[in-house]
Amino acid sequence: MQPITTQIRIYPSDPALLIQMGNEYINTVNRLTEQAERQGSFPKLTSKTVQANLPSAIKNQLIRDARSIYQKSKKDKKRPVLKKRVYYVNNQNYSIRDDGVAFPVVRDGKVQRITIPATPTDRDKALFASSKLGLLRVVQKSSKWYVQVAIEHPATFQDGTETMGIDLGLKVPAVAVTSTGKTKFVGNGRKNKYIRRKYNSNRRKLGKLKKLSAIRKARDKESRYMRDQNHKISRQIVNMAIAERVGVIKLENLAGIRKTTRTSRKNAMNLHNWSFYQLQSFIRYKAALAGISVQEVDPAYTSQTCPSCEQRNKAKDRTYRCFQCGYEAHRDRVGAINIMRQPVFDGHSRTA
């Protein structure tokens, strides 16, 4: 089964109710984790012993969330405090129809099951019909409301025998290389940087005028643009993988990418705002639907190692030249080739 998350927009007639439920949820989770931290262990709790203005099914879910957060905080030695409003519903307590999403809330002191109008796409409906539904998450983004549904899609991997490596970057958002010898440069990094500079400049002007609402709208518009670009890039990559009969796509493990990626001062802001993780998640999502396995590899020295003789050389500008054997290619293509050839992360098979 392949884990996938899909998002559906909903249109609540009473947003204040969802705000109240979301705030109650995170406040209760924070209270339980704080109590557990003080006591040194997470107590045995039930929906009857947890004081919260929430349905019993939701209380049971937040108990599981609080226990999980507490166990993780013991390892990290720091208790996280939830700030972003959220409302989780397990798969036994919600339903999704063609015209709406139904789940329990507390209204006027009574537990009610409300149905909120929604607009699932035909693709969403097909996924729900063929997959096992998991947690439902109610979230607000700016003034819009969504439900994010975790599903497990049957892993019907295609019989592709080829491998693809993908190198992510700023000037070229993605370079894909396959074991069949195909190379594809995807996206326009220069245009993306121009769009970001344009929005940053606009926000600075709006900030001087104290136009906070306009700033939020501009930030949302920029986010939608980058999300659309990442969707298009990931679609081109997966389509290429299908055409070349790729069975495995290898991505670089992004842990510490913002610290290890070489960049100039003028690119620093772009790098820290760049949606590397979002692009990878879109590739995983689309690849899973196409039956293609995605794995993570260690990206160390992939942009420096010669694909021909394995000598390490530091590339200058966009061209890689090996001083040992004379091999020459685009720097990002070299990175993609080496990612494609890398063993899976830590020497173990790890699906991304």
C-alpha cells in the first residue's frame, strides 16, 4: 500500500464552529502533553476522563496524538507546543460523499454530525473508491477551509526495469536522468527567482503602507504560483518515468540541504524559501499513483564525483569538468547521474 494525502476544499456555513473545535483540539493536546511532562509519564486516559468540549471519538484521537507527541518529546528532550489550529477525525467517524464531508462536532453542548459541502474531483472519488481511508484533518489556509485525507493506495508497481535519478536546484529546479540515457531539464529557475523578487519587493512596499491584508493576499498568490510550478515539474518527471519504463525513482535525502547546498549571497533568500520538500512530495504522490517506487539516497558528493572515473572535482559555474579523465557535462546532470547510481539511503531499502 502506498500512503498518499489528498486535499478537498470544503465550504462551511459556520466557520466559527470549526475554529472553536480546532482550538479546543490543540489546546487539549498541549494541556495533556504538559501534564505528562510534569508527571514524567503519560497517564492512562479515556474520553470520559479528558475534559474537553469535543465528541468522544475526537477525544480518543487527541489522546493518541498527545501520547505520540509526548513519546517523541522524550527523545528530542523538548516538548513541542501546537499553535496551528487543527481537527483530526479517524476513519470510523467521517464519511465523504460526492457533495459533502460529514464528521462529528459539539454544537450548543450536544454532539452532532454535520455535513459540510465539498468539491471532490473525479480523481479524488476514484482514489477513495480504490483505497483505504485513514485520518481526516480539517485545516484552514488563509480564509479557505480544506479537509486533508490520508489514504493507502494499493501498490500496483509497474514492471519497469529502469532507474531514474533527480537532482534539485535553484537555477534548474529539477534535472532527471534515466538508466536508458535520457536527460530532462525541468522548470525555469530564473523565472521563479524573478517572480519571488517581484513579490518580495511588492510586500516591502505594502509593509511600509501597513497594508497587512494585501500582504497576506500577495503571499498566498506567490505560494499558489510556486505550488502550480511544482505540480507541473513533478508531472513532467513522472510522465518521463512512465515513458522510459522506470521502476524506481531516486531522490536525494533533504536533511540539512539548506546547510549543505552551496549558494551565493543573492541566492540565499531563494534557497531558504525554496519548496524542495513540496516538489519531492508531489513527485512521490504522482509516482505512487503510477506504480513507481521512490527511494531516498545520500546526496553527499553527488555533484562532485565524476560519473566516468569517480574522481572528485569541484564544478565551476554550471559546467563540470573532470581533471582526471576529461569528462565534461552540466553540473546538475552529473548530480542526477550520481543520485541514480547511489545505493539506497544508509545501505537499506528505504522508500521515500
